[in-house]
Amino acid sequence: MASNTLQEWLVIAPDHEGVLQKRVEIRGEHLSGIKSDPEDFWLWGGAMLEEPLKEGETPKMKGSAMLIAAKTKEEVLERLKKDAYVTGGIWDMSKVQIIPFKSALRKAL
């Protein structure tokens, strides 16, 4: 693979225990930060849940899963370290998985 070719990376980022309320509070900062990245960096992403959504209740989030396009794993790691969910103590970086990935299909809901 050429060094300037983007690779897909599947990222699993578990939350620290007991940070749901704090996660909800800084979610806007997290989403705002994503918008300042190159358009082709974040391919999809969202919250992992303890249980299916229940109408009228705050989702019981336990981490995030995302697909990122970057040249190297190190590039992904450096960007994650700057995220509000890391600087705010939400994602447990000791448990983050960054896995090379090749999409066969990507669709929006």
C-alpha cells in the first residue's frame, strides 16, 4: 500500500466506568471537534449501548465505535488523544482497539 493511501480503521473505544452523565455533558464539545477534522477522516461512528434505546430515556452509553480513514494507526491514535472524550476522561484509552479494516459495505440508516 502506498504511504499516501488511506486505510480504514475500526475503532472500539470503551468508556471508563460511571461516566455516563459526564459523557452527556461534553457530547457537544466532542461533536464540535469532529466537525473540524477533514471530511474524509470520520466515515461513521456512534455510541455503543448497554441496552436498546428506550423512548424518553437517556441512552445508556458505554463507549463508542467508529470507522476512520487515515494513513496510519499512529495518526488515528494521535487524533483520538485530542478528542474531548479523552481529555474529558470518558474513553478509557488503555482499552481502545484500533483495528485495520476493509469495508465491504457502508450505508447510512
